Amino acid sequence: MNDQQTFNSLDSNFFKIMIIKRLIFIFVLLAVVVFGYFRIESSKVSGIAFVLIGSGVIVLSVLILFLTKFYFRNKKYRLFDKNITYQEGVLVHNETVVPFSRIQHVEIDEGPLERYFSLATLSVYTAGDSGKDLKISGLKIDLAQEIKDYITNYIKDE
């Protein structure tokens, strides 16, 4: 792998996965509100309260879906000869740099939606007890495997 001066965006299909996951969350939230409306006796809680709660859920849902595009655009990675860098965040930007010399092992994970879109999550574990130090979701499976092989070969040569 050659040094790349610019950050790489994640695969556009990952945006679809993000939207699908958020729509599932919104559907469940709306189902809870509707179930609550029919389950709770109207004498205990007025219908106006449920209208306000439902309206709040709808406004929150639109906001979540709107911010998803910005969140997706700000997730980027860059691979150098001796480290991997990952950026993310909308309001709070976070940049993580992991030198290959600190990496213990690398894993590739695929969930059902990721598998459907041929995407994977690359998890990089470093020395210490901090767990997963870097997790990059939304990579094409072939690219994730290529990065994993590159890092693994670097670790073996050290």
C-alpha cells in the first residue's frame, strides 16, 4: 500500500445500511408510542399527550435521518505505510491514528445487512486492555481483506 495523502470515503452502500438501521429504530419507536396509546387507559393520560409524544418522535426521526448524511460524509480513513487513520463525527470530530507496530491483530466482521451489500467492518486491536481500538465499518469486503492482509504482513515482518 502506498501513502495516501487524502482520506478515503466509505462505500456508498454503507449509507444505505445506516438509513435502514435508523428506519428500523424509528419504526420500533413509533410502534411503542402507538402501542402505548392503545394500551394505556385514556383516563390516565390524555390523547393530547400522545399527540405531543408522537409529534416529538416524528421530529426526532426527521432530524436523525437528516444528520445521517453528514455523519456518513465525515467517516473517512487513510492508510499509510506504517499506520492507519480514521476520522468521524459531526459536532465533535474524532481522529484516531493507530501505528501498525502497536497492532496485536485484525478482524473482519460482517452482519446480515453488510453481507447483503458485500461490505465488512475492519476491527483493529492494539496492545493494552482497551479492547477494539479502531473499528471501520462500510468497507468493501475485498478492500477490508486487502487492508487486513497488508497490516498482518507488516506485523509479521516486524
